[in-house]
Amino acid sequence: MIFTSDNWAGAHPAISAALSAHSNGFAPAYGASDLDLKVEQTFNEIFEQQVAVFFVGTGTAANSLALSAINRPGGVSFCHREAHVIADECGAPEFFSSGSRLVPVNGAEGKMDPATLEAEIARFPEGFVHGGQPMAITLTQATEAGTVYQSDEIREISRIAKAHGLPLHMDGARFANALVALDLTPAQMTVELGVDIVSFGGTKNGCWCAEALVFLNPDMAKQVPFIRKRAAQLFSKSRFIAAQFDAYFENNLWLDIARHANAMSARLQAGINSSGNARLAWQSPANETFPIVSKALAKQLTAKGAMFYEWSPPRSGSHLLGEEEIMLRLVTSFATTSEHVDQFIDLLG
């Protein structure tokens, strides 16, 4: 019963098979192989237009290089207060973008509130050299709270971004989970809503190490080859990232994996809702579940083999916990089975 993180899961068997299949022989390095070019074309197809794709090793690298590519002197990017980019990346986005800053924006359940976003941007009036200048907005899809921005919510944030002349970046570490939760195509969740750049994650969704930085407007990416090289993210044997993505996209495996992970999370949430010993902090349509349990029950679950993280409630949810209660985070993946879920629910009592 391992619900700690989708990063704990191994590689999907089809991904492992693809890595083995491409491990022999020779192929041009640094992204020039036929397989690399094939996968780049696949990205064009799934986003339904010409895009610029850059393979990197981690989601943190993708986010950091995305912001580096659109950096401005004294640059300020806006994100949710609990977004991964500001809370869990050890200052990498600021470091790689030569000292730009991330400004937190409040909002319930992991999503930026548009009015609050407008107010934060207004704190940096044009021409006020001492405060710096806005350079981007970055939203996380799915969010760190397991929620997803609906189409109209992304469209509204995009409208704000365009009104202020700011690129809109989407941190898609769990891109596929959000996509299937909304039942949209990649183009519908990004291009059609005004997103400019996507950190496209594969690692959390069954890959071994496969992340991509996707510029939906290739003209914005002219300096990225040099930025990526300088950041030590240009893999010589990039065919091994390409091989993972090739298997990932074949026969829509990536969507099937995400549907399974989301379904296991929904099964968890249904069991928690029916339990008299736990309750949900909020409903999560993606693959993260946040139950509230007593501290005593959490210890019992751990003693009986359940693995999870104790999670700090968001600032907007500090009122959710009683004195003897804690919040847990349960994450499902391709490797989660219904038996794992049902066993956990049984332990809740």
C-alpha cells in the first residue's frame, strides 16, 4: 500500500521495453537521431501545430529553463502560493533565470484567484525600476492540491496575462492526469486557451526520466538551445528520453496510464467518503487525494503497512484540522491496484 508519490513507482513495462529496444547499436547524439525527430513530430501532432520541443531530465529543469527563456531584468513571475515552482524547487527557477523572483498568489485548493493575481501584478507598476517588472505567469496543471484548472479558469488567467503582455507557462508535471480529468485534447487545454509554454511531464506518469519543455510559439524558443546547454540539460544520448516518449505516446498509452491513476484516486476518495474515521479535505479529480484522519489512526495505518506522507494543509485550509488531526497525501500511479486501494480502505475501518 504505497501512496507516497507517483515518483516512487517504477517505469511502465512498455517504457522499459522501449529503453531496452533502443539500447543497442549507434544513433546520432544530442537530439539528431531519427527517433528524436520522430518524437518531436509527435509533439507537433498532439498539440496540433508546429511547436519547439526540448528534452530535459527533470520537471524542475523544465520549469527553470522555461522562465529563463522569457526572463527580463528585475523579472517577476506570478504563481500560486503552494505551487511546486516556488515551494519545492530550492530556488532553481530564480537561480537559472539570473535572479528573477517568484511572487506567490493566493487561491483556494491550489488555484490562483484571478482578482488576487491582478492585485499582485498591480504591485509592480510599469516603469517603477525599484520594484522590477512582471515577466510571466505560471500555473500548475494538475495543481499541488490534486485539483485542476477548468478551461474557463485557464482562459481567464490567460486573459490577464495577455492584458499585461506576459507569457503564460503551464507546469504540467501531471499534465496527463489533468488532461483526462477534463476530457480535453492537449491543444484544447493549452493552445486554444492561450498557454504559451508547457513543462510536459512524463516521469510521474510511468516514464523513467522523460520531461519536455514545449514552446507552443517556436519564436519564443530561439535562445533555449543555448540556455539548455549552459544548464547541463543537453543529453548526449537523448534517444533514451525519446524512446520513453515514443512508447509513452504509442496507442495513447500515456492517457490510459493517467486514467488508471485517476480512477484509483477516485476509488480511494469514495472509500474515504464512506468511512466514519476519515474525511476528504476536498475532492481531487486527478491522482492526489488528501484525507484528514486522527493522529492515532495515522500511526495505526503506518504500523499496518500503509505508506504516505503527512501533508501540511494549505494556508487557505488551515481551519480544516482539529487539534488531534493531520492531513495525509495519497498519490496513485500506473502501479496502484484496486487491491491496494481496498486494503487501505479496509484499514480505515
